[in-house]
Amino acid sequence: MDRTFVMIKPDGVQRGIIGAVISRLEAKGLKLVAANLTMISEEKVMEHYAEHVAKPFFPSLKEYIMSGPVVAMVWEGKGSVAIVRKLVGATNPADAAPGTIRGDMAMETGKNVIHASDSDESAAREIAIHFANAEFVAYARLDEPALYE
Ligand code: RTP
Ligand code: MG
């Protein structure tokens, strides 16, 4: 089954909207298979956001991501990468459509509440950065037979 890496950023944790964000992913039909409340190390931020390290906004992005705990998660479901990106919405919350997490729950790019992998390759890379195989839990969502054709 397809997996995607999702992270509730420090602003989401500090604003007490962990549950609200997770509820949306659960309600959609995605299955949580790994989760961790943690402070991200500088080393992991550099690895996770490797594509952005040389960009002018990287220092503030790094400071933001390391400013408090994050909730790192892996969610499973058919086509989960694209589905979660759609639920998350545009990078700038001012452009994010109503109904999306950023559209409904955030104001600015530098505090946009949530990260989600942008491709299957990114998902595999990011999952390997943040989780060990032993941290995955296998179980069935009881509504699974009713979710898929
Ligand atoms: P993410 O990786 O966090 O899921 O966000 P994304 O794909 O929607 O956006 P991306 O281009 O990958 O940017 C990563 C994060 O860096 C911050 N950012 N700041 N000031 C800026 O111009 C700027 N651009 C990006 C945001 O926190 C963005 O989510
Ligand atoms: Mg990105």
C-alpha cells in the first residue's frame, strides 16, 4: 500500500491543532502506521529539506522547524501521496483553497502547520530519514473494505 510522510510542524503542535489535523486524515480513510512526537535535530532538518538548503528562506525554515516539537507520521492508503497533498493545500496558506488544512487553519507560508511528501520518491526518502522499520505497526482499519472499490 502507498505510504506518505506527514509532519505537523511546531506551530501546529503549539496551537493545539494536532487532533484537528489528524482527524482530517483519518476521516478521509488514510491509515496511520507510524507516529512520533519529537524535536527534529539540525542534521535531520538539513536532510529532510535538502532541496531547500541553498535557498534564501532556509535559515528561517530551519529555525521554524526546530522551534518546538513536531508530530512525524506515516500514513498509508491507495494514492496517499497525492491525496494528502490535496488535503494539505498550497504552500502559502493565503493561496490555499478553503477546505484544505492550510486554507482553513493557517495564515502565512512561514507558519503553514503541516508538511507532506510531494512524490512517492520523496515519501520513501523522508520516511527513511524519520523512521526505522521497527516503528511501523501493522493492523487493519475496520472500515477498509468499505473504503476501496
Ligand atoms: P512542505 O515541504 O513543508 O510540505 O511544503 P511545500 O512542499 O508546500 O513547500 P516547499 O516549496 O517544499 O517549501 C518547504 C517549506 O519551506 C517554507 N517556505 N518558505 N519564504 C518562502 O518563500 C518559503 N518558501 C517555502 C514553508 O514552510 C514550506 O512549507
Ligand atoms: Mg515540499
